[in-house]
Amino acid sequence: MIHQKRDFMVFLSLFALFAALAGAGFGGQKAIIPPQQQANTPPKPKATPQLPDITVVSPHISLVSTELGKPGVEFPTDKVRFTAVIKNSGLGPCPAGASYTILLTRNGEFLTSSTATDLLSAAGSTFNYSYTDTFVHGRWYQISYKITIKPNFNEVDPNNDSAEAMVDEEILHGSGSPDFGITNLTANFVDGPAGRTYYFVVTVKNNSPIYATIGSSGYVYIDNTSTSRHIAMMNVADRKWPSPGSQVNLNLSAKASEMPTGTYTVRAKIEYPYDPNKANDVSTQTPTIKNAP
């Protein structure tokens, strides 16, 4: 009986051991699954850095001045200005300390180059480029300027780093005529032995980059504003008209005996052939004349 009891106890012990091992093998699966098998989400991709993108916009050519029509100049020159806007059109900033090589050509031939540092910075930043060029008038029928920017860093698209502007010489010079305008008019009188004389000073400015054509002439009048009757006049030859950007005072006079009597206002008026702007040909000043009989 003692042996049977001992054998039964051994059997219970072995049964308990097998049960414990079975529980550890099947009931504890969560504890032995690798962590990577628990999460089904894929790994996050690495962030791509945002790059700058250098572009050139708004290329433009404008006439600064010309010697065309200037007395004594056999080979007149044209001075023009080329402008463009250099922009960082990308999403990322340009690296600090970066350099940019700027190349400019005229009609396909090398004109000039320069190097700049820290030209642009954050996304959207801009730089206004300007270059003034002088050449003999009439050398080309068309004038073309092309600008190319070469940064020393990586950008989104290096194929949009250039821009070109072209203009016909006729368009560049507009009408080819100067724009004379009146900026001031004054009137006074002097009494002398022969009677009263009125004197008028008309200030005329050349608002264009163009000289008056050699041999051309025009007129400056002093008119009664109510009747448009000419009180005084001057024939202005080409050498008396102001040069580009400057102004001159033209002196006109009239005897009181040759003017209408009464109190009225006067104005100055320009007549010049092919004037491209008529809006400034009449003075805004209207002095009052009190001409007694």
C-alpha cells in the first residue's frame, strides 16, 4: 500500500508539471511574440529637405538717353538699361554664404559677368538686377539681352535660371521725337518811353531722352485764355530747345499797344512737330494781365 501511494503521488507531481508546461506553451503566447509582429504600421520615411529654386523674371529694356540729333555728333550713341528680377521661387532657403555667377549677353555675344554672395535668402526673396549699356545708334535693328544665373548649390530646377528681353530700335526710341513740356510761366511789365511792354518767361523742359532733330523748329505762343488769340510768339530752332532731361527759359515780349485791352489771363503753348505727348504742351500757370487802354 505504501508503494502504491508513493507511485500515485509521483504521478500527480508529473501531471502537475506537464500541465504547467502546457500552460506556459499555449497560454503565454503574448509574452513571447516579438514586438515588431505586434505593430502593423510601416516605418516612417525619412523627410526630404526642401530646396531653393533660382528663377529670373520680368526682363526689360528701356532707353536712358541717346545722342541722336545732337549737334556736332557724327556717330550718336544710345544708352539703355536692362533690368530683371532674380527670385528664390523654391520652398527652401538658399544656403548662407552661397555665391552666384551672373552672365549677361547682348545679341548672343558675351557682354559682362559678375559674382555675388548671399544674393538671395529665404523662399520668396528677390534681388533687382540692373545693367546700363552704351552702343552706337543704328548698329542693330533689334537689341536682345539675356541674363543667366549660376548658383554654387543644388536647386529644384537649374533650367529656369535664364531670361531674355528683345526690342526693336524703333520701339526703343518710341516716336523718335522729343517730348517738350511747359513747367512754368511768369509775366511782368515795364513802362518805358515808348509805352508799356509785357515780358513773359516760359520754362520748357525736355522730358525725353531724345534731342530735337537738327534743322527742326517749333513755336511757343502766349495766348489769351478766353479767345486763344496769340499775344506773343517765338520761333524756336533746334539749338534753342533743351537737351534731354534739361530745361531752358524762353523770353517773349509784346507791346501793350499791340495787346487787347482789359483784364484777362494768359497761357503759354508749345507747337512742335510729332510731339508724342500733347498733355504738357500748355502751361498750368495763367497769369493775369491788366492792360489799360
